[in-house]
Amino acid sequence: MKKSRKLRRTAGFAQRVRAGDCLIGTIVGCASIEVIETLAGTGLDWLFIDGEHGAIGLSDLTPILQAAGTCPCLIRIPGQDTVWIQRVLDAGAAGIIAPRVDDAGQAAAIVAAAKYPPQGRRGVGLARAHGFGLRFRPYLDRANTDTLVVIQAESRAAVENIDSIVAVPGVDAIFIGPYDLSASLGCTGEVHSRVVKDAVDRIMRACRRAGKVVGYFSGDAAGAKRVLSRGATLPVIGTDSLLLIGAVRAVLDQFKAMRRP
């Protein structure tokens, strides 16, 4: 008997990511549980919850994850703070996305904060992820396997050190931030420039050699298709605000077209 889509979305999300399944997400920067609940019901495979640039704080995590329901959430932490890593995972996130990682030492420290001993040094306590104690032992038994650690490569230093970064045990995926990468390479916002494309290709080659998954942000489906053809399997298409803007503008354009004589 085939599993329902609902079951497939919750069971083995980390394993599907590591296996290279194409899983589509979008960035959520607002803390509105109504928006998150709506997006979670659209058929997206996962949500990229932005705690770095958005208005989302630690106190928003539990309501956000409750609203997302069975749709897995990876939460981008503001930096490399172990407190955020602990709180995000204890709240029940499927994993973390760590920004601005420039070298293997930083990547290793992030993995250590996200994994229980002996793989890491994550603290053990009762929280939502453990069912507040109801699922304590089962959660501990599966947490290191089921928790995803995604590292963002978005700087010149990260590109130069990418071979050692992808070699860090416990790093599941590299997420390429093209806009920050372009700024670091001296061509802010020019994400289609040759220098940025060369840097992206270098990251992707290193990931292929190491067997690591690649994630990438694109503003639209066409951009996502291009990066999928180059080897990415964890595409992020747009943001909550961009999708809203695009939908409203499309409706306005249709309305204006109908009013023309």
C-alpha cells in the first residue's frame, strides 16, 4: 500500500534530502501563523524559515512550527549562536540553516552544537521536540539521524575553503546564497555575472565530489529549473513577500487588460 503524501512529508525528510530528492521550498520571513499555515498547505515540500533577515524571533518558533503542521521546516538562524541552534531544534524544527560559514572550523562547531553526544555536544532537555517528555527516548534515539545541518556558502572565503567545508562530517547540504556571494565577490546583486557563476560552479563541483546536497535560492521557477539542471536538488523559490507581490501584480495586470477597450 502506498504511503499518503502526508506521511511521506513527515517520515524521512532528512533521508530524502540526503538521497537527493528534489524538494521545493520557499523562504518565510514573517511570523504570521496564518501565512505559514497557508503556505504549508499548498504542496511545498518544506519551508525555509528565516530567522536571519526576517522578523522572526525565538519566541515565534513554537507557533510557527505548530502552524506548519506536517510540513518540515528548516530554520535559518541569525548567525552561529549555539543558543539559537539548541532552541530551534528543541522547538521541533527539522534542522538548521547556518549563514555566513567561511571555513571548516565554523562548520564543525555548528554540527557539534546540533548533534547529541557522542557526535556533538547538544544539551539534553525536555521540550516540544521531545513531546515535553512523552517521546523523550524515541526522539533521542533518532535526533542525530533526523536533524539536518545545512551550511550556507555565501562568501569568497567559503568558496576558497569549500573542499574542506564539505568534508566536515555531519554537514548534510550546502545552500548557496547568490546575493551575499555576489556582494562578497565585488558585484553586489549581479547574480548572473561570470564571476558568480564560476564561484557557484566551484561549490557545486566540490559538493558532487563529496556527495553533498546543494540548495539554491531562485526568484522564480525558471531560475530554479536552471540550477536543478546544474545539480541542485534543494531549490528555494521566492519568498512569502515576493510571492504575494507577484500574485497581486498578476491580478492587477489581468484586471487592467480586461478594462482596455
